[in-house]
Amino acid sequence: MRTIALLTDFGTRDPYVAAMKGVIAAQCEAHIIDLSHDIAPFDVWEAAFFLRDVVRYWPAGTIFVCVVDPGVGTARRIIAVESEGRLFLAPDNGLLHFVRADACEVADESLFLADGSTTFHGRDRFAPVAAALANGARIDELGPRVDDRVALDYTPGAIIRIDRFGNCVTDLIAPATPYAVIVNDYRISDIRTNYSGDGAFVIVGSTGCIEISIANGSAASLLQLSRGDRVAIVPK
């Protein structure tokens, strides 16, 4: 039995996720798992980095259905990608930026729900295509190869996420030699391995990347940092 993992910005108060799960359950036998439905509305960047940080922990064979889709109903494509035995469905808007593999456009309309809407492709297109993949369809059967995928508007060396604790997660790997971090007008040279102590400090977080933190407080609020702020590593 395949596992279908859902990532959306739909929340769980509205009927959207439940409708998607119903379509999948009606068309295949699969374990349907919620990765998150709390991605900020329309936030493709957040979804792309969320996916990047969790995919490695999921087994081969997992089907990831990722619907953060500000362009729903427009000419934007739906793409399917297979990477290291895992399958991915997403709008072609940069969400799969970190999934480095060939993509196919999902163009076989016979797989979509009949009389589907232009505003809810999660239910009417993504869900039945995910079920088809769980039933054994190959991505190259879904449509033509895509060689011009949309990339995320992203340059390395930045704060990529601010978590709910106010930690500023970067995409930087700590060097083996003593270092400090410069962000905006701040130079932070206090390097720690846990969250005790006072003041702002740098720590290597659970993703393996450098984070800017404050014990029992929000570094983002105290230092007025935002996602996308540039961060540099300099010698200590």
C-alpha cells in the first residue's frame, strides 16, 4: 500500500483537505498522511523549504502531493517528478525547486474529475492523479517532459524561515574554523550548542544549518529580522 503525503496551505477548518482525501480514498487504497496544511496562504517559498527539509526522512515510494497554488485556474502547469524513488505532484511555480529530477506535465485530462472546478485543482486534479500514481501509473504516462520548470526566486545566503519560536533559520553550513555571522547591522560571534544563556547567538539547528536564536525569546522580533535577509559567514 502506497503512502500519499499532503502538503497544502488549506488549513483544516475548511472542507478542502477532507475533500481531497475523499477523492483519493475513493480511487485507491493508500495511507494518506498530513505533512502540514499550515503553510502560509500562497507562500510557495515556505512550502518549497518545508518540503526540502522533510523529504529525506520519508521512504522511497511515497507520493508527495503539494498544493500551494496561487495560480490555480490559470495556464500554469501541474508537474510530476520522480526522485530517488519518491513521486511529487505540484504546480509548476517553484514549489519543487529542491527536487532535482526530470519533470513531466500532468496533461492527461482523463485522470481529472469530470466537471471539475477552475478554483479547486487540489480536489479535482491533484487528488485523482495521486490516486492514479498509487495504482501504478508512471509519471511519463501523465504528459510530455518539461524542460523549463519554474525556479524559486532564491539566492543562497539568507534567512529562509522563521520558526514559531522566532529562530531565524538560514541555509548556511557552519565552517570547521571559528566564525561569526553578519546579518543586517549585527555581527554575532557567540556560537552555542544549546539554547541556554543570554543574548543573541548562533546555533546549528536540526536541519544542519546555522540558526540565529535567543534563549526563551524571538530572535526575529528582538533583532527585527525577516525571511530573505542576507546572512554572511566571516572569520571570527
